[in-house]
Amino acid sequence: MLEIEIDGKTLQVADGSTIIEAAHQLGTYIPHFCYHKKLSIAANCRMCLVQVEKAPKPMPACATPVTNGMKVFTHSELAVKAQKGVMEFLLINHPLDCPICDQGGECQLQDLAVGYGESASQYQEEKRVVPDKDLGPLVSTDMTRCINCTRCIRFTAEIAGFMELGQSFRGERAEVMPFIGKTVDTELSGNIIDLCPVGALTSKPFRFSARTWELSRRKSVSPHDGLGSNLIVQTKHDRVMRVLPLENEDINECWLTDKERFSYQGLSSAERLTKPMVKQGGEWKEVDWSVALDYASHALRDVAKTHGGAAIGGLLSPHATLEEMYLAQKLLRGLDSENIDFRLRQSDFSADGKRKGTPWLGMKIADIGRLDRVLVVGSFLRKDHPLVAQRLRQSAKRGAQISILHSADDDLLIKLAARAIAAPSQLPAVLAEVVKAVAELKGVAADPALAKVGAGLVDVNAAKKIAASLVSGSDGGKCAGILLGNFAQQHPQAATLSALAQQLAGLLGGSFGFLGEAANSVGGYAAKAIPTAGGLNAAAMLKDPRHAYVVVGAEPELDCADGAQALASLTKAAAVVVLSPFKSQAMLDYAAVLLPVSPFSETSGTFVNTEGRVQSFYAAAKPLGEARPAWKVLRVLGNLLDLNGFAFNSSEEVRAEALDGQPEFVSGLDNGIDGATLNLTASPNGLERVADVPIHFSDPLVRRAPALQQAADSAAPTARMNAATLAKCGLASGDKVKVGAGGTAAVTLPAQFDAGLPDGVVRIAAAHADTVALGAMSSVLSVEKA
Amino acid sequence: MTNQNDMLSPEAIKKIDREVAKYPADQKQSAVMAALVIAQDEKGWLSKETIAAVAGYLGMAPIAAYEVASFYNMYDLQPVGKYKLTVCTNLPCALSGGVHAADYVKEKLGIDFNETTADGRFTLKEGECMGACGDAPVMLVNNKRMCSFMLPEQIDKLLAECK
Amino acid sequence: MALIDTINPLLTTGWSKGDAGWSLKDYEARGGYVQLKRILASKMTQDDLIAEVKKSVLRGRGGAGFPTGLKWSFMPKAAPEKYVVCNTDEGEPGTFKDRDLMRFDPHSVIEGMIIAAYAVGAKLGYNYIHGEIFDMYQRFEEALDQARAAGYLGNNILGSDFSFDLFAHHGWGAYICGEETGLLESIEGKKGQPRYKPPFPANFGLYGKPTTINNTETFAAIPFILGMGGEAYLNLGKPNNGGTKLFSVSGHVNRPGNYEVPMGTPFAKLLEMAGGMRGGRKLKAVIPGGSSAPVLPADIMMECTMDYDSIAKAGSMLGSGAVIVMDETVCMVKALERLSYFYFEESCGQCTPCREGSGWLYRVVHRIEHGEGRPEDLDLLNRVTDNMMGKTICALADAAAFPVRSFIKHFKSEFEYHIENKKCLVDPEVQRAGSGFFKAGAA
């Protein structure tokens, strides 16, 4: 520790601190633009110049390391003169038309100019004009306003992992730009809007729609991936106008993914369901709530009476709130149905009944950064969990070794220590080889069940390289983590992958866990929204059609492992009661009653994130039209069905009952499986499908966000194959191909070369209307030239 | 997908490889300045495709290569004439006629700085200090050939030999 | 004390044969690589070697004048990967000595770099050569091939356990790369934007590794220093200003060129060696250390001796030893306008005060020169320079400011005349005649 003095106040700071960090510790604000705690130090804006005793010149607080006994003066005459001088330079070429700038009112330059600027400038030459750039559908530019702080450039290079922006030319002609003709395509692009201290980079969807002071603010929680990023939802006249990150170092740090930032546009979609609707004689009618609820309760009661409770299935979106899931399962169980599930894209349920607890991340999110060896298994990590990828990217820079075992070699923009890319059916065998190799390196016996894994079938060398990396970590792997991604969890041998990961973590003395796919992937377990003995899981209740379904928040044709089958079963069912914020043509086809419920922004509720953290939020806006919070709708339905235990006055009461109080973390988190049987059989005949869920198609809300749908990540699905597979099928990249999945249905897609795929694999995105007809995400496909 | 390396000839790649070999194995980017010169020599100027090809070959982000190409002023981001004449007009040269030499060339060729003659033969550029002030006035022909003591007679001779 | 009124050729001994004397055999014939052989054969310790260089009081010849031996001693001993870098990015207006060193005696630079690498424990080195002198870059590469073939470079040099390799890297038109950290960025394949210091290159240099970076002339002096002994070298010059120095004399003299003289030689002597004033005209002003150094009027300059301390005392800097001589045909406003344009053009764009300030300075000087000056402009210029100096990562902002302040300080009446009368004090026809361009062949 060092002792220093800032403006006469003495304090202790850690070795290696800079003056600005020390000042921050003291609560002393030093004006700055280019400095950002998460980015490398540029020291280029020069706004943070301060006086340091004995130094002849003012020093940049952001870049000057503290030395013992240093005396710093942030407001001395020398410091203020330097700061004012810099402010004058910043303003000479900056337009002084704040009233017409979108950043007005939340501009750091504007704010600081009030304190450090003069009322008039002696600069009377013509101001510089810089051409605007097209950065894509999300970020708008007004480059004449740019002060060249380079935060956005450093963000793309350091945080997002690929330098998409640069500062070209030099001197006064220097300008921030992407490469000619390129847009900024990172899934984290919106953060450069927050980072920009001026109005050079602003939100394209939000631009000129409101002033910051007109907006009401509410804290909220992201309804998308399992991280549970903290949000500030800003509204005007009960319409969500903008979403910004709420800084939480333990979760999203100060970042948001573009999905989290811009999905709010879907809240105002034309497909919002704003009135209860019932289908009578094949015709949809808008009705009063009482009519709709009556209709729904009668329909469910009739089926239960006639066919028994087991004839009803409940499909809950993993993006539904804890309270919604809890009441939905209570409702179904009240009707004597055990058929309830939220794990809609899962296909292997063999671990059900053997789990020791709720599967979760296996560690705190913040602890991911403390792992020195990481193996990611089955994950489109950068698109499925962008902010986890970001944490690992930083870890790798600090020296952590990251490896991946997956069926696609997408560029994670992370320096990888090792990688094994294998067809989906071979993933368990490769992971088993990793386990065996680690056991060998550790000099212990591996599970004898792994002995029979076919050598020669899989890339043993890649497995060994991964094993060597894991074992090379501190204490032979005690700081190693195995993270199972969405693809591993959706895999038809998911339980085997999980059991092998458990073995691997055991051998290493490290940890393993699941990267939660959705906002409530852990919360669903906590809400008991899974079948117990005798009940049907999500796949089973669709495979074996029910007479009636209750669908909460999901679009099963897009959100289930086998969308085609879901559509068929729902269509066949006598009564489908849908609680949804949106309506779609598919829904209008299969549903009997549509109950308009609030999306996350219009209801209070709780998401339990992937680390088990309970995060509750309030509504940020009033429900649109006649939509109502789903927990209230379910409560009334429970009452109408004369079920016990539905006397809740608030969502907090629901939460208290579901979680037995108000814990910070849910209890019962445990990834262990008792008596797991390994299923190591492999090699189906034919081309295996690798199905990713594209980042902007993962849930009903983001699918309806127009700006995101124009982003590079929202490109239409293709049939991607490596060169060998293309050749084997007699195809060239760009050919139209007919893809079938055994049945009669086929879809026509363009073939696309993808060097990162293993042989014998066709990668076709799921969760997209163009590919629903292909059915199961995991399947064997036929491909022929169309 | 087109192979970006098609943009560069095998000879150019060979020259670039020689530059890459000068630096530690994990520092290929160090060769970007030389590689851009090699590409510029071959193509006449640096189009965005050429810059992207160089970036791709060296494993850099395209914008990182563009930053370099736009920062150093001897890279040509626009097509230039067959002969690019760069006249130093900085003070030490100007004291010995640098500005007058530039004026003389302008008059002879009928073009101003940053212009190209109609026949595409000459482009005229104003240069900064070339580190040859003792030889003033100096000018560069196509970046690599320095001409010293460029008084009217020498300029006439140079223009005549640039066919 | 050595005689100080005659040339004492040291670095320039090999220049007499012009372009015919640069190759390895010529260099060896005049005693080249003997010092390297001696060091390797005697297994001289690094400490002894550095001590010898310290004794010479050799100060960096690139402009900053930092003691070379001291700089070398900053290199961490234990670091496994270290570099030696030579700064031949000679772009400071008025400076052209390193070009002639490359041209006439590249092996002295190579030998100096090998010895420096030995002293600091570097295995790899680069010579960064100004892009505009590409023919010298090619010559240096040829010289490197010769040295490599002769076993002076590569693994186990001359059978010793010392290995070092050296390569040439060229610039491509950016003055800022003459700043040492900008130069390192440039070798790394980036824009030459200087780095904030600390950390200094001795701790965080090329590729983040400890690096010794010196000017071409500094390296070239090393073999000579070791040949004659540090003390003898020091005594060639004057205390704290050891040895000889190359001065690039440009502008209004009869024989512009490089002159090697002992430190402390009177300016008047140097001017005489350069053939005196062109056309016998009157000396008006001199920029004694490259365009970034403050200008000095004739009367002050004529009293100076050519060494760090004397020039500093007179209010300027010896800098790189670029002596820009201006006679009475020069309009000082026009001269400053061109220099201000240079700094505006060459500012890297990184730091706000320089990016914005260099253009502001140029525009104000430009309007004064073009008869649009305002009475308050001189105060404005001083105020803007005040806000630039010492406020940026590197010294380019200061370099842009010094000429402005010194020109106004010493030639204020000429600026005021310009503002009041909207024209030059020096008649345009006189100015035109000054360059000698229109009288081809005139002395």
C-alpha cells in the first residue's frame, strides 16, 4: 500500500494504482473523456491533467502511477488552467449545437464544458466536418462531434475481441471509422454508444425519439440469456424508449449485449396481443377478460374431467418469470397434471429423477474470471453467452488457457489453448477421451465404462491437448472449470456429457456447470416447473399429444427442440390456452384462447440467473392495452378453477411461497447426478444436423425487434457444410439445396461453405420460421441440389 | 468466398514473406508497412481490396491495416500517375528554392498539388522533410528515387526522361 | 583540450571516397569491426563496456542529448528478451546527417549496434530508416548482408557465445516516428503514435520488451569511442559535451552539407566551413538544432559555440545538430507559416492539445502571412502555445510551439508590420531572389 495526498486528503492506495483510481477511491472527480476503467489507458484526451508536487508539468491522472508520498492537486491553478486549456481545444472543432444533438442532456462534453469551458471562443476559423459512417442498424453516427477519445476503438479491439473500428488518417484529419464499407457487427456493439462521451455514436433505434430528462427510469433484469444482466429501462408515456445497462460487476459489469439493449423494440411490436381473444366456430373474436378467462377455465376443466388431468400439458417459456412458472405449475398440478416443463429445447431427460439438485453454473459468474483453465463444451459461446465469452476473453489475455469441445469452430475471438471439433454424435466420445487423458496424466484409473470408447473414431490428439491444458493449471487443475453450453444441454446425450464433465471436474479438483440458456433456466427448477414422477417432460408431452395444452410465454414451434412436432401436436389438441404478450399466425391456428399477458417490462417478477441469484424487478411501464401480468391471470384462473392456494395479493407473495422466503440465492443448487448411465454410442447414418439458435431468434421478444432483425447476426438460415461435405454432396457454396429430415417435409436453403464444421455435418439454424419444417434440432438430414 | 490472397502476386507474396521473416514469429503485423509498399508498387495504389488482402495475409484486422495505410503519407489511397513527383517545400528546402521548384513543376505540367496530368503520366505531391536538406531542392520520384539539387535545368531533364 | 578550431574527422573519416567507400572491405580497411573483435575476444564485461561509454559523455545525437551510457545502464539485466533499435527516421527539417552515415559508412552503425546489443544483452535489433531515403534503406540491407556473411551478425558471432541479428525497417512518411515510442509502435506495424511514458523503452519497449533505442550517429560513434577510449573522446569536445558532432548546415550558405566538428566549435567557424553566407548576404537568423528548436537572431547566434550547453544558454537547443541558416531575404512570418504547416501536417492526432492546437497555430500564422492578421493574434498565438506545451504525450506539441514563440519573441516587429500593413516587411522580389532557384548554377 502507498500513502498519498490528494487535495490535502491523505489516503492509502494499492501499489500500481493510478492517480485517477486513487481519486475515485476518495470520491474526488477528475474530469476525463478517454479514460475508462474497463479499457486500456490511452491518455490522449488530456482532460484529466492534474498537478503533482515536484512535477514541472501537469500529469494525466489516468496514466500516472501513484508513488509513495505523492501530493496531487486536482483543482490547483496549474491543474485547472491545464484542464480549461484542453476543454478549449476540444470545443474549437466541436459543433456547439447541443439543442439539436441527440446526446444533449447526457453528454460528458456538455457537462464538463459547463465547468471548464468559456462562454465564447477565440477560435474563429471554420470547424472541421467529418463524414458520417454506416455502422449498421444499431449505432448511428455524427462523426463531426467525435473528440477522438478512441474508447469505441479500444472497446471493439479489447472487449469485443476484434478491431472493427480504427482511427484513420492523422492529426486534425484523424477520424474514427470502420474499414471501408464495413459495419460494426459485434454482438456487443451497442456498448460503444454508452462509451462515447459525446454525440458521435448514438442509438439508431432511439435517436431523436426522446430527451433524457423526459424519461422515467426503472431498474430491471434482462429476460434473455441466463446471465440476468441488470438493466435500466427508460420509458416515456408508458412506452419503453430505451434500455441501458445497470452496472453490476458480479453479472454484466457495465456491458449489455445488443440483444439485451435493443430487444425492447419488440415490446411495441404490431404483433403485441392487447385484447383477450377466443376462437368461436373457427373465428377469432376479441372478448372481455371475464369471457376469455371463463372460456379458458372451462376448456381446461372439461378436458381434465373427460380425459383426466394427464391429458393436459403445460409448456412454459424459460423466459417466463419465476412467479409465472410457479403459478402455472400449481395450476396444472391443481388440475391433476404432472405434465409440466420449461426445458423446451432439451431432448435428453434421462437425468430427471437422478439429479441431486438444480443444475446451475456451478460457480459465481464473477468466479469465471478466476478460473485459470476452462473447457467449454458444446456452446456457440460468443452468440449464446456473449458476456461470458467476454469474461473468458479477458481471462485468456491474463494468461488463462481456454479450450473448446464443440461441433462448430466459430471464431470466439478468444485465444484458445486447444480445440476439438467433432460431429454432435461424437462429442461424448471426445469428452470421454479428455477424461481418460486427464486420468492418465494424473496417474489415476479412469472410469472403466470409458474403456470401450472407440479409438480411431475420434480425434484423440485434440482431446489429449485439451487434457494437457487442463492439468497444467494451478494445483493440477483446481482452478479449472468445465462449462456446458446450450448445445451440450440440448444434445441427445446431454446427461452423458454432464456426467463426463462431472468426472472430469472430479479428476481435476475443479468445477463444472451449465451456462443457463434462458433468463429462468435455474428459476424453472426453483419454481418446480418440471414434471415429477409420472409426468411428461416437454419432449414427451409433444411426442405423445395431449388433449389440451397451457402455453405460457412460448412459441413452441420456434422454442422447442422439435418445432414441427410441437406444431403438429398443438394443432391436433382440442384446447390450447395461450398466455402470451404476442400473437402469431401459428398461434391463431392452434390456440383456442389467447390471453394477453405482460412482457417483462410490464410486470413485476423474478428471474433466477445461471448462478442461482434471485433478481426481482418491478414493472417499468403499464401493461399495453388490456394485457395483464401473467401471474395475475394465472391467479384468477386458479380461482376460477376453484383451486386451493391461489390467494396471492402480489408477485412478492408468490415469490415468497416459491422460494420459501426471500433468499439472495436459491437453495438446492447441485449439478450432481446419482447413478448416471453413460450413453457413449455414436455415429448415426447420414449427415448430422448441427442446429444453433441464432442470437436474435432465441425468444419471442427478440424475434420481434426490428433493428436487431436487420443486424448481421440475423442473416437468413443457410445449410453450412465444410469443403469435404459439400464435395461429397456434389455441391458448391451458394447452390440452392433441398434439405430433408426423413419425413416428407423439406426446406430449400442456400448451401454455404463453413470451414469450421467437422465432416458429415450440416449446420442449419433452429428457431427460425424458414427451418421449422426440418423438425428436431438433433437429426439426420438428407441434402440434395434443388 | 474469394481467396483474398489472389489479390497479391506470388512475387509480392515472396517479398512480403522476406519482410515477415525479419520479425519474431508472433509479430507478423510488423511487416505491414513493407507489405503495403510492396502491394502499392505492384498495384500502383492501395485500393481497399488490396489493403484487405495485405491485412488478411498478415492476420490483422482490415481497419488496423487501413490505419497504417492512411497514417503514413507515402501510401496512395487514390490512383496516381505513372510518375508521382513529391517536392519538398519545407523551410530548409524552401530557403534553397523548394517552393519555386514546385511552382516550376506545376507550371510545366499544368497541374497543382494532388493533381494528375490528363495523360495520367504525372501526379504532383507536396512533401514534408525528406532528410536531404543539404541537397535542396529535392524531390522524390515514385517514393523511392530521390533527386537532388532540382534547379530548372535538372527538373526539365527529369520530366523529359519520365516517359 | 583538443584544438577546437579545425575539423577533427572521426565519424566522417570514411566519407572521403564518397559512394565508393561504404562497403565492408572498405570499413575493415580503416579499422572497422576491430572493436567488436576486441570485445568478443577479451570477453569484456557488460559493465566495463557501459562504463567506457559513460566516460565518453556521449550524449544522444538524435536531439534530446540524453547520456548514452546511462541509458544503456537502465536495461534490466535479467530480462530474457531485449532489443536494440536504431533511430534513422531522420525527418526533423534541417537534419540530413544520418542519411550520409547510411550512405558513406553504414558499417559503423552496424558495429555500434552490435556492441550496444552486447552491452545490454539484446539478441535482436532493428534499424528504422526514414522512408523517403529508400535508397539508403537498400544500401543498409546490403551492408547487413555483408556483415552477416562475414559472421558479424547471427548466431555465435565470430565464434563467441554472443548472438545478435539485425534487420532494417523502413518508415513511409510520418515525422512522428522519429519520436522513439512512435517509432517502436511503427515497427510493431501500427500507426506511429507515441506512447505515454513511463514506462520508458528500457522497461517496456519493442513488443513490450526492454529496448535500447539510440540515434544513428550515436551508434556510429561507439566504435570510435572504444577505439580511442572514452576519456579521449570526451576530451575532443568539452566537459559534459563529449566528442565530435555532425552538423547539417542548410539554407543560405554557400556549401550546405554535413560538417563534423568537435563540440564547442564556435558557430562562426562552422558558418565559415560551410562557405559563408550565400551571395555574401547578411545573416538574419539561425535555427540551431532542427526546426523544433527556437530560432535565434544573428547577433545571439554569432556568440554561440556549437554544444548542448552554449546553445541552451542562448535560449535554444542543439537538438539534432541541424543548423538552418537564414539571411536577410527571409520573411520570418512566411518562414514560420511553413514550419507551422509542417507540425499541423505531422501531428499524429492522438492528444487533444496537439491535434487541435497545431491546426489553430497554422491557421493564425497563415492569416497573418496573407494579410488577414488581427492585432490580438500574437497574444492569441502565445496563449495557444501555452496551452499546448507540456500537455501532451510526446514533445510534438512543444515542437510546434517553440518556433511560434521564438519567432514572435525575436522578430515581433516583423509580425506586427505584417498585421498592420497586410504585407511582408521583406520585399517579395528580394525574397524570391533569396532562394537562388532562378539563377541556376549560382554559388
